Amino acid sequence: MSETYRRTAESAWRWVLGQVAHDDGTVSIPASPGVELEAEYGDGMRSGIGGLALALAEVRATRRWSARERELAAAITEQVGAGIATATDYSFFNGLVSTIGTLTALGEPAPQAAVARMLALVTPDGWPQTFTEAPRFLDNARVHDVVLGTAGILLGAVWARRHGAAADELAEVAAAVLLAEREQLPTGLNWRMVPSRFSGVDRQMPNFSHGLSGVATALAVAGAEFGRPEWVAAAHDGARHLVTLADLAGGGFRAPLRIPRLEDDYEEHSYGWCHGPAGTSLLWRALEYAGVSEVDGMTTVELHRRCMHTIRTCGLPDRVRPGFWDNDGRCCGTAGVGSVLLDAGVDEDFVRHLADVLVERAVPDGDGVCWRFVEHREEDPLLPPGVGWMQGAAGIAAFLFQASRGGASVPRMDNWWVVDQR
């Protein structure tokens, strides 16, 4: 089946390359064909050209780049590097941390200028954000999760150091902010996406992207990388609290999507990279990497295995009911789950099943293929095909390239400690 995965991946990547535009010295992709991507996301890894750099890394691990791909890589390198001096977004997927991930994916050293820019813009209690607005958040709210906030900056500092940049000071500052914002509870430590002092809403998302799991992961790998056992200890205490939030029934592990649950949350639990056990499994491997083998009477190996068990038995990738599994992308869909499993080197039969389903769901379009996700609450539930990394064909193609290689993984900022332990 590896050849089938490779053919579908090449077809999807060909479709993505067909969406790339070179205008007035800039390179860009749309959100979907005919739908312009918002300018602030254009260079980012989530939906913009930075995500194409991650896909190019998967292509390079599979075969040599073509002349067209080499030209694209050069254009992305120049454009993303040129934006560092004026950047004000720090985030993992769209800001200065994204810049570090993008350039290193293309074989460049980590940009010292991005590290310096983040240090120049930090305030005594962290990095300002522009998306937090009243009435949900107070002015000048601070954000501490992986995707948008301080934990992502800490992961970026680790990755920058591993790729040649001097990032010790950036890591120290980011970790100090996180430790200052910890909530001490009888069950351990907790972190929220936005601290309670900045928010009038008592709500949290404890999984990888926006909450406790991601913050603890960043502290664990940073503590190991920079030789700071107190950061690892804090990560361990965060993991202790996370276990108390999770449903452990049937040998599984799943923490709620949101606490407390919203009335319009159609599912209490999610299962993907963003809000489910696929992403949260990264924490247990991060603790293992940092030398932590046990959390409240369970080994980290067992906790990781529990996440894998839940993924296998929850029903995905079938669309069991409206809203359950309507996404094939990396963020909260099939490709993201499959990539996590491949990185961990587990459940090969299930990975093949996920890849087979993606091949079946591929939609022919011109001389390539794409995927269309479903939003069951819309009058027309079939969404237009996405182009980028987290919610589009570039990210799905990357997973299928990886599957065609038998699972050999390309290290990234969000998986390297798992890949290193295979």
C-alpha cells in the first residue's frame, strides 16, 4: 500500500503547488481556491506558506526536490526571513516561533534575529497579545498556551537552541512567566490558556493546544534541554493534575474538550492533535525524555498507551454521528492522529487504516486531489477544500508521504522528543 499512499500524496501536493501564487515579489497560497487567506496568516505554518515548508521537509525525506520545489523553498526562506524585523506576533503557528519552525524545516539555521526580536518585545509579565478582546478578556491579557502563547515561545526557544541559536535567555524568560502564572492545587499544578486575572470566564481547555497538557510538555522538554530540573518538576506536577481531570475508564485516557462544557459543545471529548489524546500523548513522551517515569502511580509508558487505546477505540475515522469526526486534517482530524502514531512508532495496522481512509476520501480536482471536510451545522455542510498545513491538503499530503516511507519521521518543534526516543 505504500505506493498508493505515495501516489495520493504526490497528487495532493501537485494540487497544492497549483494554488501557489508569485505576485509582486511575494509568494502566497489561498485559504481555499478562490478564497483569500487573511494577511496576518500568510507567512505562518498553520495556513500559510510556512506550512508549505513543513510539507517540503516531508517531500525531501521521500525524494529529491524538483527545480520548482527548490525555487519555492528559496522564495519562502527569503520572504519569511525578511519579516522578522517588524514582526509583532510571537505565536507557534503564525508568528516569530513559526518563523523558527519554517526556516529550520527548509534546512536553514534557526534565525537568531527571531530570538532577539521576541526578547526585545517581552514585558515583565510576558508577551502582549492582540487577539484578546473584551468582554471575555481584560485589556492586555497574557496568553500562555502552546499555539498562541508563552508555552509555544518556550518550545521555540528549545528548537532554536537545537538548531544553532543562542536561546537560553529566551527560555529563561518564558519559563519564568509560566512558573509565575501556575495555579497551585491540591492535585498538582494547573495552567490556563489565559490566567484568571485576565479573564471573566472560568473556562479552560486542558489538552495540548490551549492548556495544561501543552504547557507541561513545553516545561518538560525545556527542562531537559536546558538542564533545569525545577521546570521538569513543574511539568510533573501539571501532569498529576491532568490525570485527575481525565476519564480513565476502560484502560483509556481522555481529558475533556472544555471545562466547564459549553451548552453548544456537540461532543464532550475530542480525539485529535489539538484537543484530544493524540496531542496529549506528547506530554507522556516529553516526561519520559526528561527522565520522569511515573505520575501518581501510573508509568508514563502506561499513560501514553492509554492515549493510544482511546484513539483506537473511540470510533475515528468513521463519521459516527454529525460532528463526531468530520475532519481529515492535522489539527483535529485523521492526518494529525496518523502522524502522531507514526512518530511514536505504534499501531501500524491502525495507521494504515487511517491512510486508507484518506486515500478513499480524496476528491479529484484537475490533475490533483484535495479533501473537503464537513461542518454539520452549516446549511451546506461540505466545506471548500483547504490548502495549508493544519486544515488542508498540504498537511494531509505530508502524512501520506510519511506513511509511504513506513513511518520514518521528520523532527519538528512539536514532535522531536518523540522521534528521538523511537
